[in-house]
Amino acid sequence: MCKVNVIGLGYIGLPTALSMAANGIEVIGTDVNSGLIEKLNNNQLTFEEPGLGELFRKAKKGRIAFTTQYQTADVYIVSVPTPYVKENKRLDPGFLVGAVNRILEIARKGQVIVIESTISPGTIDKVVRPLLSSCPRLSPGDIQLVHAPERILPGNMLYELANNPRTIGADDPATGEGIRGLYSRFCKSDITVTDIRTAEMSKVVENTYRDINIAFANELAKICRADGMDVYEIIRIANRHPRVNILQPGPGVGGHCISVDPWFLVGDYPGLANIILTARKINDSMPEFVLERTFEIMKENNIWGLEKVGFYGLTYKENVDDVRESPTLQLLGCMERHLAFGARVYDPFVKRKIVDNQCFDLREFLDGIDLVVVMVAHDEIKQFVDIFKEKIVLDTRNVLEDSFYKL
Ligand code: SAJ
């Protein structure tokens, strides 16, 4: 029977560990954050995701334990953060190196290390393999490496974990087939086995594809704004074409994935990753574009003073609590650089104070302001359309009716 040690119990590691345990696999969930481990051992979840509570209860009926310690296992799944260095747009492999080194302290011949964290193409060769070859306890080939990138969409993680096709990159086909068998215990879709380099590149390419297509929608929004056209109607009609699928313009691209992964290609292939770089610049320009629209609307409605303005939404997208690289944080950073302070901010999913003038109650947030800029399309908005109607609204997510300002 296969025993699995999942390293890193964040947005990817925890659902993966729980899904495996709920499907009869023995799982040790490891995270260096003792507070997180304590919460899990007290049956408290560490982030919001539809269905996570039910999966947690199902997993706890299986064989799962949470600890800060690494434990020897047949398979180690590494799902630690892989941030990128803003200055040079390259991957910061620090957490990955730390996790692999800790595994190599206890790993034994015949065991497998699966890297799930998103990594730039070539990271396994450049960063991970040298750790194995320099490990005095092990001989070449004792430990097999696999890269199994995830594709789950925050906000729909558990369904996608079970139903999205998966990619398994492995040096050794037999190992790839073994890991395919393990993942098929909870993944009901097809699982492609390929080599590691192809698995690394395909993952980054998927997210880069999406970033470019979001940039196209955002550029269309700017073009239509300049010419007084309705970008949403144009996209709606264009998408009636059987082979056209234009995405939606928004206030920017956030999250730890779409806004990050394309930079790996820009950093690794300078001079070649041209449309990729241009798309990143377009998406990163959207928070400033929202500020320009906000100022236009303030002038048009004689609203003077940012204390009359509120930004609804701090997370990077609807119905999640993740604020990493969020367009609102990018926008507030831009305002600070121009010494523009005083606007209010509110997000129903953000319970802790992370910015100045942050409100924690919707009515408190709306009371006394004239202009609301909707930055995130949380479901809450649709429950309170009537009170939003009492305000001037810039709806950057096209989530409210036509009576409001749009991008
Ligand atoms: N966004 C738009 N317009 C759109 C779609 C998205 O402005 O039409 C914005 C969102 O508001 C958000 C950002 O883009 O700020 C990214 O959101 P997302 O829903 O497009 O993607 P993520 O980051 O939540 O998840 C992506 C997914 N990748 C793809 O769809 C190719 C997911 O499958 C990956 O597993 C995930 O990245 C990841 O972890 O790599």
C-alpha cells in the first residue's frame, strides 16, 4: 500500500492531501507552519474553498496525519510556493530547495519525489537534480523524480482536482505509470505521461496562453473606451463565432499563477518572448487604467476628495480569499506612489486588516461615499444590488446592470 508525504499544505497541497486520503491513500501532511498544523489538527480549515470542509471530514475518516515533520514515504509530493523575483522575473527556488533537501535527509532507494509546484522550464535539471546527485546518502537512480503540475482553478478546486486532465512528467516511464496509477485514485480524467521538461513547459504555456488572451480583452476595452463602443457587447457577439472565445476585460490580472508564470518565459527567453511580454505589460497597465477611469468619473460627477471613493474587492478574483498580486493591491500601490490617500477598501473575504482605510462591513464601507469602484465580482454584490444602485458605480467586472459605469 502506498504511503504519501505531501509537503506544503497551501492552496494546492491541502486539497491534494485530503483528496488522496479520502480515496484510501495513507497520507502525511507536512507544513513548516506550526500554526497551520495546529489548526488542521483542531479540525479548522486554513482557507475558504467550496466543498473543502466536507472533503476534510471525509479525509479524516481515512489515514491522514498533519505534522511539521517530514516522514519517510513511498512518494513525496512537493507543493511549496515558487515565487518569482520581481527584479529579474526569474523563479525563486528557495522553498523548493529547502523541501527537497529535507526529503533527501530521510528518503530511501526506490522512493519517488513528485514536484507539483509550478516551476519554470528547466528547473528540475538546473535546481533539483544537483541536490540528488550531491546527496551522500544516495546513489544515482535511487530516487526517481516526477513533475506533476496542477491545473485546479481557485474557487472550483475540488471539482477540478477530480475532473481535470493531468500531466505527469517522468524520466522513467515505469515510474510515470506508477504515479499515474496513484493520481488516478482521485483524478477521474485522463492523465498524460511525458518527460519532465515537457511537463514543466506545458504548465507555464497553459497559464501564458490565458494571460495573452486576457490581455487581448483588456486591450479591446481600451480601444472601445477610446471610441465610445461597448466592449462587452462586441465580445459577446464575436464569441458567437464557433472558433472565437475572447475572455473578459478586467481591472488587471492577479493571483500567484497567471500574473507570474509568463515572466518565467520572458526571463528565460529574452528577445523571443515578445507577445508574452507585451501581454504582461498590458495586463499590468490595467490598475492604472482603472484609476484614470475613476478620475474621469469623479470629475464628471463633481466628486472631489478620495474620502468619497471606495474600492470594493481586495482579492485577486471573485469568491476566493487569496490577495496575492491582486489588481486592487496593485492599484493602491499606484495611488500611494502618487500620494493619493484616503480611499476606502472593503472585501467580504478578507477578515484581517491588510491596507489602510479597510472596512469590514459592507454598509459601513458604503456609508458616506459617493463612488464605488467594483474591482472583484464576489457573489455578495448580487445580493445587494439595491444599495449599490444608490451610489455612482464603476463596475470594472461588468457584474452589475448597464446603468453603471464600465471599463
Ligand atoms: N481574469 C480576467 N479576465 C478573464 C479571466 C481572468 O481579468 O476573463 C483575471 C482574474 O480576475 C484574475 C486573473 O485573471 O485576477 C487570473 O484568474 P484566472 O481565473 O484566470 O486563473 P487562476 O490564476 O485563478 O488559475 C489559473 C488557471 N489556469 C488556466 O486557466 C490556464 C488554473 O487552471 C491553474 O491551475 C492556476 O492558474 C495555477 O495554479 O496555475
